[in-house]
Amino acid sequence: MIDVIASEWLKLRSLRSNLYLLACSVAAVLACAGVAFMIGRGFDNQSPDERMAFTGNGDGLGNGIAVAYFVFATLGALTITSEYSTKMIQTSLVAVPRRHALLLAKIPGLAAVALVAGQILAFAMHAAAMVVLGDRAGQLLRDGQTLGTSLSEPGVLASVISAGLSMAAFALIGLGVGAAVRSTPGTLVVLTVIIVVLPVVVKTLPSSLRAQVGSFMIENLPLQIAGVGGGQLSPAAAAGLLVAYVIAALTAGATAITLRGRRIRALAIGAAVTMLVSAVPAAASGSPGSGTSSLDWAACADKELSKEMRCASIEVPVDWSKPSGRKIRLTVGMLPNTGVQRRIGAVFAVPGGPGASGVKDLSKYAGSFSELRERFDIVTVEPRNTVDKGVLPYKCLIGGPWIALPDSPAEYAELGRRNGEAAQRCRAADPEYFDHLDSASVARDMEAIRVALGEERLSFIGSSYGGIPSVTYARLFPARVRALVIDGTMSPTMDDAESRLTSEKSFERFAAWCAATTACALHGQDVGEVWRALIKRADRSPIPIRGEPSQVAYSGFDIKEAAAPSVISPGQKPDYPRWTQLAEAIKRAVIGDASGFADYVRQGTYSLKVPSVVGMNMTHCPDGMGYNSYADYREKRRKGERLLPNFSGIELWHRLGCAGWPTPVTDPFEPLPTKGLPPFLGVGSWTDFDPSADLVRGVPGSAAIQYQAYGHALYNSGVSCIIGHVNRYLTSLRLPPPGTVCRPAE
């Protein structure tokens, strides 16, 4: 047999046409370079936002892979069909009477040439695409990919190597088809159908069927083998299918050459082998880490939700320490996976507030998740602390007492009395339910949803307050966390005054804007001096609201609390409508009327002053947000007065709402474990980056990205750069390098 293999190797390398044929593979390199050039030109002509939504070029091989396949398949086919066309097959069979041995002897030499040439060609195709794209290749896109993918990207080296292997596989497939058909023209027709016609036909199928069938096409196998997309098969299944195609083709060829003239029977056997062998990897291609969901998904009852949303319900204990006790029913929402690539798992979108409904939020912000849905189901919940669930009075929960800074233990006690009364009015409707609205209970509800989904692990995007139950979940169930994004969450471990330094910087920007903009009502004045003088005056003698009783006059603290949201969220530039409104309110207050602030507050809260909302405090206070004592409060207040010349006091507002709270602290924040958790990603704007970065800092290997502009809950808000980095992390678990920032599109 060794002599036969040697003779076949001599035939292969002595045929000058084979060298010419391999030289034709340069066309595949030119195709990759040409398409990359057109992609680059198109990319350059787009706006920054349009560039973020651009479709990437991936590893660049897909543009020329069909050319490469045809060259290698033809090389394999000519290895045997040339002997039939020249009648040399008779001489070969005289020398080697065992026909299947003759075919098998051709495999080692052909495979060796194809393996080497295939790898060279694959790397040349990738390099050509990357060189043509140049620096643009590293541009991050919304789907988390880059315009071009270098070999350092996760899975790219493996996909290029797999592509080279698939070229060698096509050479062997060509050999098998050639042996079965025995005619060079006929073999080329069959190969054209396989390489060119079938992929086109598949693209005309309905989307769901196209995704399934397309996964089995050979050109889509390299990416699936590398585990970076391309279809719905697992890496092992894709590799097995590639081998199966080769075995099926060679089996058909060996059967045909052995049975001589019985070609129809041989081809039927080959087709049967193909179907049988490919069924094995197909059966093993289920989604990783996913089991059978016990949730009964159906159209959502709320017709105002997105039509794409699916809803289900789940029962959980009111008190998780008594799992067999009273149950409550939670609504779970889902935006299903829409992609043609293999599903990675589920991302849990955890809503903010506390008090917001994740189901309504996910429906409202569905557009931000469109790219992520290519690889994930997006799930969420209407958590137990949603204020409009109907268990507790909605009007009661969205109101609360006005906070004033207490200057004595007696005033602190009086504030506690008012807080307690407001809480008890809401609590009276269902004390047991009211007493179990802490973040740990929400996190345990999330774990129950994970179990019901049948997912081994979950990925999370915690927006605003949603980062707190997400981090709590990571502390309670670290082995169930695949990835976690903290988006604009205040950190319980960060000093309150230090976390508000961003408000001071925002005020400086507001003052600079007023100095440069004639539309500002304070233009031409020293805004800082005007502001500080107003605050001091209001603290001495509160400023009345025109047409309202004197007891609702605004103190300096009231003014700061009312102004803070506008300072850190000015609205769209260059007009900055909320800064314009704020300047007008300050101007009116200087002349003795605080109506500008009261009108703004009333629009958002239906209250003349900012209320300490019971619906938020019923979670914040059991989470341990309050002060330990009046002395603790005074110490924090003194630090704020040192660090915050323009906004001291606003850092105290949330915690003062917990003074006198009628239920105990049940879920004090605890540090995360340093082992057993994946690295986290924190994101935030000028306003909330520091707290988000502080939250993830305790987990080794974590990273944070600042959006150098205003905003909050950036992923939901549709900030493309943030969406791109988050999607990249969730898809590939790859974090951005230190110092990475996002800037708004100009």
C-alpha cells in the first residue's frame, strides 16, 4: 500500500495543471480584498451613528471562501477524473486491481497538499481583508463586533485555521464526487451546485428554516467550529459535520468505483450516508447550558406592550425564609432570540427605580436590544417592588413626606415620625408583603426565574437601581452568573458626598454654558455667586411660591434638591432646555418667587416639593440605606459641607427618608466574594460613572467605561458606543482595555 501511495503522490505533484490550479486560488485573496475595499468605502461615507450600525466584515474569509472551495474541490476531482478522461484509469487498475485501494491511496498526498495550501490561503485571505480595512478594522459596532476582526480577537485564529481545514475537506469531497461521477465536466457541475447553487437556494428559504439549514452549509462551518457564530451548531457538532461530509463523499466514491457501472446505486448509498452521519451532530447542537423552560409563554395581556414581547407568570414566596408559605405571582417578560446564529443563552434586564416594571421598560427600550437578540433571549420581570402591581395603594407609594435637613436630635426624631406615618399608611394594606420588598428578595425571585427558564447561568444588565439586585444576586448565587453589567448604579460602598462630586462638576459646566450663551437668563452674571447667595438667603428665609401657602416656601435645601436633576441632565445640546429652564427658575427665585422650581417638581411628582417616595424607600430602607443615628447623620453632613460648596445636602436626601422607618434592615449590603465570579463591566456617564466603577471594582478583572456626556441608564437610552461595548462583553466575555471611554457623536 505504501508503494501505491508513493505512486499516487508522484502523479499528483508531476501534474503541472495542479500547480496552475492552486495559483488560481489567488482569486480568493483578491475577492476578500475587493469586498473589504467596498466595505471600507461605504463605511467612510456614513455618519458616526450609521457606522455603529454597520455590518462587520468578520474575519474577511466569507467574501472569497466559495472561490477557494471551488479551486480545492476541482483539485481533488481532477486527481481521479483526469485519469478517466485520458483512459489512464485502466492502466492504474491493472497496477492496483483493488479499486478502493486506488482511491484511498490518493487521499494522503492530496490531503497533505490541501492542508498546507489551505492554511496559507486562509491566512492570506484574512490578511488581505485586514490590510485593506486598515485602522477602520478596529471600529466597534453596535452588535459588539468590530468592522474587521484581527487574529487576537476571540475565536478568529480558530476560525481562520478551520477555514483552511474546510478547504482541505473540499479537496477530499471533490475526490469522492469525482470518483462517483467519473467525468470532469459532470463533477464540476455537481461541485457548482454544492458550492454555488445550494447556498443561494438556502438564502431564499423562510428566515427560521434558512437559519437551520444554513448552519449545515460547509461555508458556515468554520465560524461554528471556532464558536464565534456562523450558525446554530455547537463547535463539536460543526466539526463532526465537516468530517461527515468528507466521509460521505469518499464513501460514495469508493462505492461507485467498486461497483463500477452502478452509479445510481452508489450515489444513493452516498446520499444515505450523508444524511445518517450528519444527523448525529445535528442532534447534539442544542443551546449551551439551556434546559426545558417551565414557563408558559404567551402573548402579553397588556396590549400596549410591544407585539414581540412574550409574557409568562411565576409564583414565588412572599417570605423566602418560609418557602412553603404565602405565594405571590410575578409577570415575566421576554424578547425572544431572533438570530440565525447559535443562541448563547439569556440576558436578564433588571429594571431601575426601585419601583419600575421591567416588562414595561423592556417593551419601551426594545430597540436597544435588537443586536443582542441575535445571540440571546432577553428576559425581565415585573419585580415584587413594582409600585403599580395593585397589592399596595399606588397613590400612597408614589407620594411621601418632604425632607428637611434636621439641625437637632428633636428635628431628626420629628422627621422620623413623619416618615413612619407615611410608611404605615401604605403598609396597612398588606403588612406581610410590605415587609419583604428588599433587594435580596428580588434577587431570590430572579433565581427562581432562572430555574424556571432552564438556564444553567444568566447574564445581567442592571440599569440604575437594577444594579443593586443584580449585585445581590451575584453575592447569593455566584456560580449562576455568566456576565454582569452595571449601568448607572449608585454604590452602597461609596461615600455619599464623594459620589456627588459629579454634581459639582456639572454645575461648573452649567455656569460655563451660561457665561457663553445669551439664551441663559443669567448670562453676564457670575452664576456661582448668584447661586450660593440664593441658597444662603433661602436657608435664612425660605422663598415663597406665588399663589401657595407660606409653609411650602423653598429653603436652600429645597432649591438644591429641585435643581439637581436639571443640573446633571440638561437635555439635548446645543439648546440644553433644562439648563435654560433652570436659569429662568434661579432668576425668578432671586426676585422672590420659587415658582420656577415648584412648577418643574410638580410636573414630575404632582407635589410642590420633592417627596421622599415611600415606593422607593420600602426597598431602600430594608436594604440598609438609612443612618444609624443622628450623630451618624451629622458626621456625613459635615463632610458634605466640606466637599460640596454648591450642592451639600442632596447626598443626604435618600438616607433621611429612612429615618423612623417602621421595618428593620433585612438586607444590608455586603462585599462580593473575590472568587467564583466572572469579571463585571460598569458603565456610566459623567454623572454616575464613579459609583458604577466603584461597584465593579471589588471583582477581580472587572472594567468600567465612561460615557463622556450626560445621561443615565445608557444601554436603555440607546447610546450606541455603550451598547457596542456591552454587547461585545456579553457575547464574547471580552472586556474593554483600561481607560476606554465613549464620546457622543458630533
